[in-house]
Amino acid sequence: MIHRLFDAATLAREFDRPDKLLTHPDMIKFVKWVRKKPADYIAWPESTGRYGRNRGARR
């Protein structure tokens, strides 16, 4: 989630500490959402990409 919102340069420049990161409205929303999930919850990416779950299905 973090890298979907910010690139590496922005993280290094503006959000170099967790407390700074948690001041961003989208991160606050994400943290509230993820706290409601069970500890073993896995959110699969929207785009499976090159090594995704259905990689072998298309061959």
C-alpha cells in the first residue's frame, strides 16, 4: 500500500519516520481498514503481474 501511494524519493524526503507516514489521510484510512482484518489475512494484489496466482493457467 505504501508504494502505491508514494515513490521512494517521496518516502525518503517526506515520510522518513512512521509517525510522519501516519499523518497522511490515505494511510490513516488504510490503517483503520487493516486493523479490522484477521492476523492471517492476505490481500492479493489487484494485478497478478508476471508472477501472479494464475501464471500457469495461460500456458
